[in-house]
Amino acid sequence: MRHRFWSAAVALVLTPVLSSSVVAGGQALSCYEQATVPAVYRTVHQKVLVQPASSYVVQKPAVYSYRTKRVLVQAERVSYRQTPAVYQTRQSQVLVQPASVGWEYRMIKGRKILCKVQHPAVYRTVSQKVLVQPASKVAVRQPAIYSSVREKVLVQPATSHRVHKPAVYRTVSRQVLVQPAQTVWKPVRVRGCRY
């Protein structure tokens, strides 16, 4: 490449001289002709953003379950029932007059005679109401009443988390101009001209 450059430079400097020599009919020392050097390209690989990085929120709903629960419908109650007193009628002999000894006149065979007389005890039957069992209060216990209900229970609360998506890139190839096309003088070997 360097050799071509210097050859072209020499050719440009000597062109007027050579022209005059040729025209003058002198002898050519070296000959050159114009040539086009094509442009030089290089393939460059470049990373291009296709989709930028992003993020979004993912919602996870709460999780529920059902369980059977025993609930109190009515608490235990205690009430009292009155039992009336129980009576019974009993009869008993009551002494009205105790046994005694006294004197009294009696007519025996037409004669009035004073006699010592024993008087037996006098009793009387009396009915009496007797308490057999007094009045009382009896406790009546009513047990608690329960029922089963289905209850909704939270197993896991609702959550949310952010998902990050990285940027997406793609490698693209493109041609980059390293050196543009140019016109140069290159030496030629022709008859009657030295190289």
C-alpha cells in the first residue's frame, strides 16, 4: 500500500516533465496509468436494543378455606322447681281426765251407801296434721345447646411481587467504510517504457 502511494506521488510530480518529454520525443524512463482503488469496508457487529427493560406487578389473591366450628346457641341454665310440703293426718289418744279415786253415794237395796269408787282415765281420739316432708326447691339443670357452623378462614393473605424483565438486545452486522474509493497512478509495463 505504501509502495503504491509513493509511486502515485512520484507520478503526479513527474507528470508535467514526462508529458513534455514525450511530446518532445524523449525517451520514457517509467510509465504510469490511472487506476481506481475500490473503497475498503469492514463488517462491524453492533448490539442493538430491541426491547427495553421493564417490570410489572403480579397479584396473588388470598387463599381461603372452610372449617366446621362448634358454636354455643344457648348457655347452660339452672332453674328451680318448688316441691310442696307433704302432710299426713294422724290420730292419737289424748288424755282428757286421768284415772282417779273418789267417793260417791250409791243406793244398794234401798239403802244409801257411801262407796269408794275408782274412776278410769278418760281419753279422746284427736286427729292431727303432721309434716312428713317439708317444702323444698329442686334444681333442674338444662344443658348448653351447641350447633355446628361452616366458617371461612384465611389461609394465606393476598400478596404481590414485581417481576423484572431484562432488556432484549440483538447483534446486527453492518458495513463500515474504512477507506473511500480513490484514483491512483500505478506503474505499467509497456513497450518502449521501463518499469
